[in-house]
Amino acid sequence: MDHRIGRPGFAVIPVLDLRGGRVVRARRGERSSYAPIETPLAKGSAPAAVARGLVDAWPAGILYVADLDAIIDRAAPDLRALEAIARACPGIALWIDAGFAEHAGVAAFLAAGLGRPVIGSESQADAGLVTRLGDRAVFSLDTRGAERLGPAALHDDPSLWPPEVIAMTLAQVGAGAGPDLAALGALRVRAPDRRLYAAGGVRGPDDLRALRAAGIAGALVASALHDGTLSRATAPDLA
């Protein structure tokens, strides 16, 4: 297996944040202030156009989509936007965080065939949904600074986690501060058999190399792709 960054072995996963049917730009996890994105990767902020731009900018096999209307307002998942993204990016797997908190909602989403659900700790009342779904879902362990979001059990007991876990450090999303390598290393020690993905703070190739060296399975990235510090041109140089 080829273990270069951008290839199997370390996954660079572009991120789209949806709000009101448009893609918005994340800034330090302050979701109420997210504005429609302006990016050289696409004309406008339509989900399909931005998704295609991200896939053209990086050789990704997965896109992560956060439906902020569903997460913040408990709205139904924006299936129209998700369908548009899927059509624009054939062959690309979608990981979707739409504030899933109940099994019925996840079952309906899975029946739609639009991607793999991401279960965020911030949206949970207990550990039931995470443990019931197992490897059918990806788990997002959500924090904002020192604040652990969601039930304490989901933070304290790695045996509840499925095989793939996102460490979502919301305060570092869009902040350009670099990933929290110390916190990620501590999670790796606690759950060495899980594939851990870093979300928040990636600035460019050096951060990806550092994450890979720390045993992290991949990284969720948005700002670095829109700002051009990561691109297809840089991907072959990350071996």
C-alpha cells in the first residue's frame, strides 16, 4: 500500500460546511458568524460547485459535509444539497454530520443512500446511538477549547467508540493555529486500535506530515485548500 499523504494510508478529507443551502467559511467554530464562502476553487457558494472545486484541488476519496442547519437548528438534513454534491463528485464517498441524535433519523438517512453518517458527541444525550451503530457510522469526538461537548461517557470511555473517530477541535477550525498534536497523541494512547482523524487547524503540508508521523489516520481540511497552501501540486511532494 502507498502510504504517501493523499493516498491510501493517510486520508486528506476536504470539508464543506452547509448553512441555508450554501457553503459557508468556518472561523474558530463560531458557527453563528459563518458567511457564504468566497473561494478561488468555485464560482459562488453553491454546494455542488464548491465540492467539485475541492475534489479538483486535491486527490480526495472522501468529502466531509457538516449540515449546520441540522446540527444547530435540528432541521432535517438538506438532502437537496447532499444530492447535488453526490452528483458533482461521482465515486467520492460522503461523510455527513447532520446532527444525528436518534436512530430513526439515521435509518432514514442511510435509506437515502447519500453517504455515511457522522455521529457528533455534541448532538448526543447518551452513548446509545454511537454504540448501536458501530462501524456503520463515524464518531466525532467534539471539543471547543477545554470544553468537552456531549455526554462525559463518550469522552471518557474509548470502548464505546467505533473503529473510526474524528477528533473535532472546534476552536481551531479555520483558525490557522495548527492541529493540537498533544491532545491527538493522548487520544492515540487511549485508543490505539482506532483510526483517528484530526479536524481543525491544518495549515499546510508540514502539519500533514506531523499528523502522519504521530500515527493519525487522516485530517479534515478546508481553509488550507481554499487558501491554496494545499493543492494537487503539493500532494506528490508529501511522500
